[in-house]
Amino acid sequence: MKTCRKCGKEKQQAEFRPNRRMRDGLSSWCAACHREATRRWRAEHRDEINEARRVVPRFVYDPLSRRTVPNPSPQPKSKVR
């Protein structure tokens, strides 16, 4: 048994995610608390996530020359992965 530092409930060790940095090898938050925190963070940062996922093609098809050419107006890459 282990107590979650987020919700304060005592739970089975199987309900905690692995974390090598912790002494017992398990995260201090239970998996349910991790999921809720991740959902909340993603909801708050949805625009940043979507912007980071947008792909700007390096090459585009030119119908006049019938081949791919470098994109004339690529946007700068985002720092977020």
C-alpha cells in the first residue's frame, strides 16, 4: 500500500506509475491523479499543442514545372515538440 501525495488516498502499488527517480521506483501521484492533471493541462494548452502539431511542408508541388520545389513561404518551426 502507498499513499498518493495528490489525493491523499491509500492505494495499491499497482495503481502508481513507475518512476526510476523515486526511492521505491513508483511515482508519488497515483495514475488517476496523473490522468486528471494531464487532461487539465491539455485543455488549458490546446492551442499550443495544435500549433506544434501543424506541419509546414518543406517542398510543395508546382503544377507548371510538374515537380516539387522548396516552399516559398515556410513558417518558422515551433519550439514546442
